[in-house]
Amino acid sequence: MRTGELTVAEAYKRIAMIRRFEERVLALSREGVVAGSVHLCLGQEAIPVGALAALQPRDRILATYRGHGWALACGSDPAAVMAEIAHRQPGINGGRAGSALLSDPDVGFLGENSIVGAGVPIADGVALASLVHGSRRVVLVSIGDGAMNQGAATEGMVFAAARNLPVIFVCENNGWSEMTPIASINRRADLAERGTALGIESHVVDGTDPFTVRDAVADAAAKCRAGNGPVLLECKTVRLSGHYTKDIEHYRPKDDIAAAAAADPLTRLQKGDCGGQQLDDADRHRIDQHLTKLIDEITAAVREMPPPSPMSALEHLYASPSPTPASPQNAPAELTYQRAVNLALKDELEARPDLLVYGEDVGQAGGIFGVTRSLQKQFGNSRVFDTPISEAAILGSAVGAGLEGVPTVVEIMWADFMLVALDQIINQAANIRYINRSKLSTPLTVRTQQGVTPGSCAQHSQSLEALLAHIPGIKVGLAATPQDAYDMLRAAIADPDPTVLIEHRALYQTTGSVSTGGQIQRAEGARKHRDGRDLAIITWGASLGDVIAAADELAEEQIHATVLDLRWLRPLDDAAIARATADASGRILIVHEACTTGGFGAEVAARIYERHFGTILDPIRRLGATDVRIPSAPTLQQAVLPSKSAITDTARELAQKRAADPAIR
Ligand SMILES: Cc1ncc(C[n+]2csc(CCOP(=O)(O)OP(=O)(O)O)c2C)c(N)n1
């Protein structure tokens, strides 16, 4: 539908195609052929039809969750779209996405978003990639009027304005924020004013007239291509049906329903109310007949299609391993952890001309901890840059850039701040490869730092790795040494899947011997730091230092502990855990700085019990922070955190049980 002149007959045909399609989906939903809630775009079809008539095949579209019309307007095969909605194997996403998350990258449709507003920052990243590639590609993202009240929507617009991105934000204002009239929520009638306030060129557009939409999008696209984007278009439109297929609209006044019917774009086209010309009756009849036959054929085909095979449910969570690149190995040098991270970024920025590094204060200032110092000077403001304080936009844009194959390393200043934008990691990044069966992926690296340091407050000190490691689809690592800080960051950047690396600011000034260059590792694998058969201490991140110190102290007492640094919590090195468990005859102590309850130590303990039950002679012990909030006063912090002496005492207890056990000695 992207090409060809938009005559009145053509506009009628394209809009009626979506209309008949949606009506059939409604019928199939009522019949039970389509499971779950389905959100139809009845009444709103002129927006995708008008927009796509103005865009080029190279441009990219991201849509609201009410987005079947966008997929069809982009040129997706209607049978494959209907098959997806009906959860059939030949669906465009093989039944993995369903109605509200479908995507079709082959036609430039990067997908709907079932988290309202979340597509806005992602579109920013797609636009960033357009600048990196010099492709003059324009990105259009549509959201509803209700979604305009999401923080992600505002953050995404702020970010686009800050970076001058070629994005067209389309607000499909149908007057309803789900079941609540938008007028009862918003003080001002025109949402376009919000864009104006952000310095974004913004217009109110008649969204039931495909020609007006086309002209507005054409003008916006020209501005974006000329480097004058972004643009916000508020398309006023109507919803001709309920919020979802089973909505009886008990909340909706009759006059609102009547007003919507009067603005129906198909009626307007028939009356000659838009496009400057009345639709010929014979043309209309011919188009209607053609569409009825087409939709009947598609429906019949979809009814016969098989559901996805249950055997396929585990496929495409992560990329299959592939060889990693290598560079010449340099002689080891004594470096701080912070400098090791900085060098990894520098080496990868040199090796990958499309890599972007950004975040709050990352550019000119070189990061609040100096980790990115001098990188902007070396690589320029288009590759290493500062962002607004908009975590959803930072993470979402990284997701979007990744969709176009542009790798990013984004910094979230404190792990605690990630909580305001977790959606972009958990609902967005983690889903992309799986939903798209590897046709799309998002190779982004999030760097953050966490943990307790003297005086840090409860909102600047949490250890959140378990929260992230819980999520399939992302990888999570914590480097404990300068060498691993260098190696794991390069591994994360080389990895084709979204990766979160959690540093600890108490480690930044620690030093160690670091070999730079060389073969890039895979984003996986634990590391053994000490070898001993009396017990195994399993740890990660900043706790490693205390664990090694405790193990060295115990060694003087002839208690020998294996020290295993897990490094990567997802994927988890089960084989290394199994070896350590076997070597220590099942005497295990797990140490982490995160709170004990629900900490990742619980997962490690559960796996050991599940997989090595026969070798476990004593209860596995865990040492984590006590289950309270992290206080700011250093004396209180020490009362909460696992101390080196607690590690030594617990390890000694475990080892002494071993000494007392005649079955072992
Ligand atoms: C972040 C988020 N909050 C709430 C919802 C639940 N929800 C689904 S659709 C919807 C209404 C969105 O209204 P609007 O953006 O105006 O889109 P419309 O339904 O009018 O197309 C809501 C609240 C959601 N999907 N995502």
C-alpha cells in the first residue's frame, strides 16, 4: 500500500480493506477462532493509509497496539496478519506476538507496542540509526491520545528534540483513553501543544481525511529528511467500535457514537467530503465486491492453518553462538577498574565505526565517575554524547538503534534509576528476538553501577542483579576485577543480544593487571579464583574482594576454599557451579551484597539442590544484606552488609563440619 497515487478510489480501497479485515477479525473473535482481547482500528484507518501514501519504502513504522491497519498499510500479507491474530503458525510472527505486538520487519513495520507510549523512545533509536547510516530514513511512530500521558512518550519527544532526530510522532486522538474520555483528563484540547512546548514543530490534523494526513506526513517527512525533524502530528480521529472486541461500551454516550459514525472516513469518501471528488458508485461497488471475496479467501485459508508447534516454543530466545573477533593482544598493565572500562569502550569505538556510547553526563563531562572520560574528544559528539535525564529514552533509543543493527553502550548512572525505565529492558529489549524469531534483534549494552558506599542513601545503593537475571531474553553480568571489566564489556558489545553489565562504584579505583586487546570472549562463563576442597564460596561482583580476603585468611588456618566468581548470572555457568560443588563435597557458601531474600543466591542454591542433591551434606549457606532498606550512615550500613568476618566465620563453621565428618576425611 506504500506506493501508487492516492486517488479517491484508491483511498477508499485501502481504507475499506482495513475496515473489512477488522470487521472479519471481530467476527472471528466472537466465534472463538481468535483468542484473547483484540483491539480494532475501526474508524482510524485513514491515518495509516494517508501516512504510508506519503512515505518511502526505506522508512520505518512503529505503531500503537491498535495497529493492524498499520501493518496492512505497510504492505504486510493480510493472510499472514490475520493468521498472527488467530495464533497460527504461518502468522507473521509465528503466533508469538498475537494481535497487539505483531511486527513485520520485511516491510519496514517494526511493530506494535502493547505497552502504550513505549514505541516513542524506540523510534528515536531507529532514527539515530538513520543518522549513523546516513540513510535519510524517516521513522514514524503512532500512539494514542491516552498514551501521550505516559512518561515514555514525553521522554521520547524530549530526546528526539535534543538530538534533532528524523521522527514523525503521530498521535491518533480518538477521544478515548481506553474507557475514559480524554477530555475529562487533559486540561487542553490539543495534544499537539505539548510538542510545541518542547520546541517540536506540531500540528493538529484531520485524521479521518486520508489526503490531509498524507499531506501532513509528506511535509513532516520532508522536514525530517532535511534535518529539521522531529515533527508531531495530532490526528483527530474516531473510534467506531469498543476499546476491545468484547467491550459493550456501556460508558459511552450515544451522541459520541453518532458523531464518530458521521466522521467515518469511508462515509466521507463516498460523500465527496475529502479528496475533492465524490467516489464513483460503480468504483465503490467493484472495490466492495473484490474485498469481500479477498477477505473470505483469507479467512478460509486462516481457518485451515495449523497452530505453532509446541516444540518451537524454546527457539530464538538468544542468538546461536558465533565466532567473536580478535585484535592484537597488548602487554599487561596495571590499571584501575574504571580505566579498564574506559579502554574497552575506546577499543570498541575504534573497532566498530557504528558504535554509539551515550547517557547522562557521558559525553563532555566523561561520566559522573569519569568512566567515559576523553571518549567524546576522541570520537566526536555524534558517537559519544550527553542525553536528557530520561532513562526511558536512553534505554528505548538503544533498543531502537539495535533494531537497525546499530550497537550502543548506554550508561544508566545508578542501577536504582533503571527502575524508572525497566519497561524498555524487560518488556521491549527482552522480547524482540523471540517475537521476531531472530529476524530482528537488538544488540545493546547497558552499563550501570550499583551497591553500597559510605553515605549512599536507600535510593542509591540497591543491588538489583536478581531482578534483571530473572528475565529471559537479556544477559546480565557483574565484573569484579579490572581484567573482567575490560573483557566482559567487550564481550557484551560483541554479543548480538541485549546485555546489562552492573559495575560497583566501590570497585572503580581498585587496580589490577589488565591485558587489553586479544580475542573477545563470549558473554558467559564463571571464573575460579581459589582452589580448595573444604568448601566452595560462590560469589559475584563487589563481594569477590571480601571473599578472596576471607579465603586467604582461612588458608592460613589450613581451611581451603574454592572461590568461584560467577561473573555472568544469565547465562549461568551451571557446569562451573557443578564442578565447585563436587570439589567441595557439597559444602557451599554463597555471598552477595544484595538482600538475601529473593537474591540471586537463592537461585544458585536451588540449582545446586536440584541438580546435585546427592552430594549436599549440609545446608547451603547464604550471606547477603539483611532484609532491610539500605541506611545511609556507615555504621548502619556495616550492620546490614555481609562482612568479611561473617564470611570467615560461616566458612569456618562449614569446614569444621567437614573435618568432623568421618565419611569425608
Ligand atoms: C503502560 C500501559 N498502561 C496501561 C495499559 C493498558 N491499556 C491498554 S490500551 C489502553 C488505552 C490507551 O489509550 P490510547 O492511548 O488513547 O489508545 P486508544 O485505545 O485510544 O487507541 C490502556 C490504558 C497498557 N497497555 N500500557
